Amino acid sequence: MGVATHLLTRQLEHAVAAARFASDSVTEDEMAWKPAPECWSVETDCDGRRRLQFAFGQDPPPVTTVEWRLGHLGVWTIAYHDWIFDGGTMRGEDIELPAGAAATVSWLHDAQDAFVTATAALEDEQLDVERRTEWDGVLPVWQLVWAIIAEHFHHGAEIGVLRDLRRGHARVAPWPELHDRAPLIK
């Protein structure tokens, strides 16, 4: 692994650790809580498949539930993995979500682990290779990986805030990585 890939992978691991900390021990009640009257969540279609609620162009977009945020992280981590490392044919709306807090968190961890492993296996020269995106764009691999890093920091923070609001107080546990030098990803 070259220096650039090493740094990108470490940033990815840090972002994944932040999202995992925010979603640690999430409950069914927290997953289902609707912080506003109109919220996007996860819906089950007529065939029994669970998908993210989403409508392009809804202005303004509604607030989302913790379940939606966890699902969003998992869906896009899986889709970006496909675009960067596989055939590049997967669309976010094609990805089915599991039911329940524990299953959702486990599914997300599996997607994160696969993405980190694939990123760590890249050579520095591969970071500038261009890949197609779902929106018919073309971006270098490093920028697509960075998009997943940003998604994990962004949505992980939102998950943490939504859980704080549901509890009625801030989380008091410190982030292990910053306080006891625990590994980023277990």
C-alpha cells in the first residue's frame, strides 16, 4: 500500500469509526422515532422489500429518521463499492434494507468493512483512475472514496444528534479512539 492509499484508508477508517460510535447500541425506539411530522424513513413495498423513502426534487426535503440515516449510509456504501470496485451497475434504489436495529447496524458494518478492505487493497496509481457514477458522471477513485468518508462524518453526526434529541440529553460516553487509544475499527 502506498502513502496516498494509506492516508485515504486511515481517513476512511476514522469516518467509519465515528459513524459506528454514533450508532452504537441504537434501539428500535430510536430507529423509529420521527423528530418532525413529515419524515422520510424506510418503507416496505408491495413485494415486501424494504427501501429508503426518497423523492428527487422535494423542496424542501423532509427531516429523516435514524433508521433512514443508517440505511442511507449502508445503501451508498454498497453502491459506491460497486461503482469503484465492481461493475458499476448498482443503483441505490435497488438495494434492500434489513429490518430491525441490530440487523441494520450489522448490515452497515458489513458494508463498511468491505469498503475499507477494498480501499486498503488499492495501489496509489489506482486512485486517479476514473469511474462512472450513478448520476452519469465520471470521477477519480479517490474522490468517490472521499465522498463515502464525507457521508460517514455527515450522517454519523446527524445520527448522534437525532439520538441526543430523542434521549433529551447529550451522550456522555467519550469517543474511545480519542480517549483510550482503542483501535478505529474492531
